[in-house]
Amino acid sequence: MGAAPTGAIFVTTLPSGADVWLDGTYIGRSPVVVDALAVGAHHLTLTRTGWTPEDLAVAVAPAQTQTTSVVLVRDGSSPSAGSGTIAVHSADKVDGVTIDGESVAAAKDGTIPVSAGTHDVTIAAAQGKQTRTVTVYPQTRTDVVLGTDAAPRTIVIAPADDYLPASAFHLDGTRLGVHYGGHEVVAHLGTTIYTIDGHATAYDAPPTLIRNRVYLPLELLTMLTVHDKK
């Protein structure tokens, strides 16, 4: 008699790093893949400090991977609970950073710890001094890139793999293709024009490689994941 059929579950969350329990057993932090599961109904529990826990049922089919994407909701009882970090990127030397009017210094990994919530970030560099309003989520890093164009500005980008499964995007040379949430996106490194479902759209930042990770405008990532299951 052959082995019983099995399937798999691929769990992603926005933001990533949620603790995942399957049928009462802790399996790790999102994104995570669980294979060799019995076919049929299973129960997932997702938790993360500062965010409302999520409970949901998933059905595993034979020889298939069930993708479950969940957009977590911040805990309404403490919308700014916890802390996150800000990382500043610039092609030129950054002379100083102030957050909410106070001078700050980055840690060895380049991040600046801050409380969760909205902050005014001022960056002084060769292009001049710029201030932008940045939202930081608990246990999440927010990246701010200083532009180098004639009219410099800062923009907020985020790692694509924190929001999308690895199978949803592919970089071929300078060409980036994204298929997710019913959308098809084509863009190129160094270019701020994105073709979304056949229509050209301009964003503040091009696709960017930082330490071999693809970063995209947070606005675009939010648009792609807005209809993910809750």
C-alpha cells in the first residue's frame, strides 16, 4: 500500500516575523513552509507583539502547496506599542540624522531604534537637509532612501520578501517581474516607471538592490497586498 497523500502550507504575513502555530504546535516565524501535512482541514494561529492575533482554518490538498497570506492588524488597545527601527540609505555621506528634533546615531547594523508610530526624520547630507514623515511599525524596519536627483527627496522603500512570497517576483538582470494579488508588474533597476497591468505608473523610487535583497516602494507593496486574507 502506498503512502498516504500529503500537501503543504506556505504562510506569509504583513508584516513578516509573526509566530505561527499549526494545529496547536509552534512551527516558526513567517514566512514559513510546512510540508508533508495530512490532507484536509488544519488550524493556524498567528501572533506578533503589538498586533491582533489571527486564527484561521486552511485546507490542504494532495500534492499541492496552499499559500496563506495574512495582513495583520495593529492591536487597537495600544496602536503604538513596541518599537521598530529606521535605516537611512544614501549614495553620499550622511552628515547627521535627527528624529522628532533630536539627534540620533545608528547602531552597528545601520539601524536607529525608535518607538512605533509616526516620526519626523531629518537627514543632512551633501544634497541638503530634508525632512520626511515616516511611520514605524512594531518590530519592523522602515528604510528611507535619500535621492540623488536634481530635486532630491527621501522616499520609503521596503524589502519585497517581507511582503511577497519569493515565488511572486523575479529579477533577470535589471528587469524585475512581479506577479501577485492579481497584478502583473514590470520594472527595471534604476527606473522609476513601473508597468502595472499594462499601464505605466511612476513611483518615487526604482527597484533597488540592497545587500542582495530587492527593495520596492512601500506604496507599491501595500497596493499589491491590500486584498490579502485577514
